[in-house]
Amino acid sequence: MSLQVRVSVALGKIAVALAFAGMAVTSHADTVRITVSHYSDATGPYFNKMAQEFEKANPGTTIKIEEVNWDTLQQKLQTDIMGGANSDLALVGTRWLLDFVKDDVAEPLDGYMDASFKDRFIGQMLAPGKIKGKVYGLPIAASTRALYYNKDLLAKAGYPNGPKTWNDVIDASKKLKAMGIAGFGLQGKEIETDVYFYYGLWSYGGDVIGKDGKAAFNSQAGVKAATLYKTMIDEGLTEPGVTGYNREGVQNLFKQGRVAMVISLPFLSKQIAKEAPKLKYGIDPIPTGTTQASYAVTDSIMMFKNSRVKKIAWKFLDFLFTKGPRVEFSKTEGFLPTTKTEASDPALNSPDTRVFMALLPNARFAPTVTGWEDTGKAVSDAMQSVYLGKAQPAAALNAAAEKANQSLGK
């Protein structure tokens, strides 16, 4: 065999070897699947941008983003888990974590985190994602709730600085009704219909679940809150047909100037700036009954225990919680900062953000108890029956408490 032939054969073997090596690299390339919730039209583009940046810095890695609406997200995750088709990472309501831990499908993250990583977070932001001493979720989004009011309309009603109590809300709404304007935007449909009731419940000193772990929302404070809302409906102080409006629907009424007050999240400010820039609004704490209270929520990113790419999945999580990605996410979506570097950035230190941050000391987080979602469903159903005049507040809440206690195992 000539030298030329031997060289050609050798080169051919090398080429074949490289080809097989290439196939091996390709077959072992890491693909991380992440399911994210839809917050706004900017959510998908944000995560896809982060995926591209990460892939560029980590050749051979693919990040696949699946975006799902909030109303169907929990059911989709549960269906995927049952079918063994779940993603590696998922953005979830932090309150869902307990059930995922109970079902042994959530990966504890403590072993991936060092002290410097934990130190990135503000105060107790990691606490809601901690169950039985272990961290299962990282706070991707955070919010408190406050009352948005239309400055021009409230000034006409005699409240240029916004209402401070429920009596103020009622008084202003009566004056606005005389002008042909709905005063208070009341949510009565879909996700967080129960939470809208909790605003009133907490403001009168009540609680959703008592220290004994049983339903407590059917207390005197709960009946007072439910009666407050029903009375406002009956007197025409809310938008008509409240059970036809979900959170987004009520917010749209406010942006359109069709209701003068609405309780909502920080991201409504972003929506107003984009969709209704001429609207002059103020932000006040949720009106008081006998006490000051708000609702605080974190949404978390979790890792599933059956992931086969945990190392690179964690690396992607680490990347998402660095300054650039965090600032861009919270700035774009309008959430509160969860990390210290976000909080120090001018883009997340606006007057509106400071108002919501100031509410944290009086805010209530959803308790980490099994059956919380079913409890919320029972409360939502009860409030809808009250709003529609099908049941009286006390009877509806008592019936809901029985259902809730079954879900709570009490």
C-alpha cells in the first residue's frame, strides 16, 4: 500500500472517528426544559432571550421554554407529572410547592446553593419557598397588593388623596355613582377571586386559617367583609355583573376609566404607562376596616426530582438570579425586587415600587398548608354565590369552611 493510500485510509478513519464523536456530543447535548407562567406579552420573549444568552455562553446546551397561562398551569404540571412528561424546571405559585414536596417530585435546592448565593436575596424572600427546613423554590416574582385610584375621579368625590378606610370607599363610590361612574372594581371570577375577599377579611382582623389549622374565614370578620362587598353590589357601587370579571377584566375597567378604584399588583403601573398613559392614578394601602393588611405573594422556580440534567438546570437558575436577568425581568413585568442587586437598581426604585415595598411589614403570605388551593376554590365559589344573591354571607362561608376543612384534613 502506497504512502498516499495509507494516509488517505488514516484520514478516513480519523474522519469517521470524528463523525462518531460529533454524534456522541450531539446525543449527549444537554437540553433543559422549563415551563413558565404567562404574566404578560413580554414573558415569553424575556425567557427566550435569557435562553439564547445562556446557550451562547454554554455551547452544546439547549433551553426550551414552554409558556402556559396561569389558569391552566397547575393542572398542566400535574398532568405532565402523572405522565412522566414534566419539564426540568417550572415557574409555579409558591403555595403549590408543599403539594409537590408531599408528592416527592420536587428537588431540594440547598445542596446547590452556597452562602453567597443565598445572600443575593432580600430579607426573608427565600422563606416562602422553604418547607420543613429545605428550600424547594427560588423567588422569581414578588408582589404586594394595594389600592389604585383614579385621581381625577376621586378628587371630584372629595378624596384627592385617595380613600383610607372602607367607609371612605363607600362614601366616594356613592358620590361617583351620582356622576354615572362605578366606584369600586370588584373581582368575581377565576384565579384570586378568593383573595379579593381576603383583602376585606384581613382588614377587619380576620384570617383565612386559624392557629388550629382549621378554616377561620367564616368568622365575624369574614361575614362583615362578605357583607361589605354584597352591600356595595346591591347599592350599585361596583361595576355591574362582578362575577363576569376576572383580575385582568377589572384592571381593564380601571385603565379605561370605567371604575375609579381597584386593588391590584405592582405590574398594573406598567400596564397603565403603556396602555393608558394619560390616566392619573394614585396608590394607597388597601382600605382599613379595623386594621392595616395586604397580601404578599412570591412565585417560585423549582426543579423536578426526575430531571436528568440537574447540573446544567441549576446553572441556568444561577444565571437567572444574577443582576442583569433579574433587573430585566422585574422591570419588564413590574414586580418587586427579590434580590439586593435589583433593589439597588434605579429602574426598580420608582415611587410606585417604594409604595408596594412599604406594605411588606403588614403583608400576609399564603400559608404553606396542604389543601390551600382547594380552600381557595371553596371560598371563591362561596363568594360568587353571595355576589349572585344565591346565598347569604354567613351560610355561604360556613358551607365553604366545611369543604375547606376536608381539604385541610381537619
